[in-house]
Amino acid sequence: MSESIVIYHNPRCSKSRQTLALIRDRGVEPEIVEYLKTPLDGEALRDLLGVLGMTARDLVRSGEAPYRELGLGDPDTPEEDLVAAIAAHPVLMQRPIVRRGGRAVVGRPPERVADLLDD
């Protein structure tokens, strides 16, 4: 495997732990970014969204308190406002995200990362 694997990880999340275990079971030790401790800034989030092929609306976790508190459920909320909210409140970001080079997936379910590992 020539490209490094990065997992944006929350160790308290069972899906994130399962995804990390799946990667390690394939004999790969990924770079682990605990995004709650080291949040992504707006530029890094926009880059990641581009690789994922998603909008910020797709990436935001609507069940979290900041989502409600910031009124992010309004469908007219601009993309940049959503990116800024995720950067300021990283708990809003879907998890885990696994990136390998120019490709990335949200590991829900964890098996979705298999395609990244098999190349």
C-alpha cells in the first residue's frame, strides 16, 4: 500500500473504533487524527469535503446540541456557515472518516473503508 491511510477518529465512538480495528486487521497502521482534540480548520474541512465529494450539510451530525443551538437545520444555511460551525464545533463532523490519497469515505458502516484498503 503506497499511500498512507488517515483516520479522523473519535475513540469514544463504537463505529470509529470498529473502523480502526478493521484497518489494523488488514495489517495497516493508519495515521490517527483525533479530530475532537485537533479540529480541522475551514481550509482542511473544505479539502476533505472535496475528496469525499460531499457538502458540509452531508457531513454534519444533526443530532448534536450545537446543531440545534446554532440553528443549522435551516436549509438556507450557507455552506461556509456550516463549514465554520464544524470547524468551531468538531463534534458536528460525521465519523469516522478514512482518507487515502485523493479518496476518502465516511466509515458508516465500517466496511465502507474496505475499497480504500484493497487498492
